[in-house]
Amino acid sequence: MSKVITRPSTATAFGFMSFEITLRSLKIASLFSLAFAILFALVSAIFYFGDWYRLMAVSCIGAFVGLVAAPEFEPKAFSRPRLVQSLSGLCAGVLAGSVAGFSIELVLAVSIAGLVVGWLAPIWVKHIQIP
């Protein structure tokens, strides 16, 4: 007799939302994030070589766009794509506000704006033209 070891397939966040985090969804999200960051950085390096601050900023924007666009390109890999897009927008807002040196109130405002941008991602991602 062979024993089958099962483990829970869902991760519970905050006790009221449950969503499945799979290795496939993490691979796809990181692949898209890295690919868009590299693509945006290459275009920035070609046209603005030597401006390293701009290169880093454009790479971060590309990573955010890739992370938000991943559920639109592979919707079956994500159990709750809107949640992934919203949380990535929230994290992008927090990081952008923190890097810019904003006060805590402005970081909160920018993070809420990022959350809204992430929530509305299915509308605007379709109109992005890759450089």
C-alpha cells in the first residue's frame, strides 16, 4: 500500500479570501515581469544611454506592466487574476512612493492609486504597445 500525502492547495489570506498559488502562476508572473523589464530597459538604454536613474525607473515600470499583463496573457494560470493585478498595483504604488521619498500620507495615496490602476488593468493592458 502506498501512502498519498496531500497538502492544501489553497492559501488563505486575511481569513476571508482564498486563492490558489501554483508554481505555474509564479513562473508566468516572474517571466512576464522580467521580460517586460528587460524590454523596457533595452529601449531606454538605446535612446538614453548613460542615464542610469532613468534606466532603473523604466525597468521598474516594465516589471510592473509585465506583472499586471501576465494574467491577461495566461488567464488559466491564475485563479484570481484581478487580485494579482490589484496587489501588484498596490505594491508598485508603495515602492514608487517610498523610493521617491514621499511622506507616509503620500505613500498611502500613491498606493491607493496603484491599487486602482491594478484593478483597472484588464481595461488598459489591451492598449499597450510593446516598444
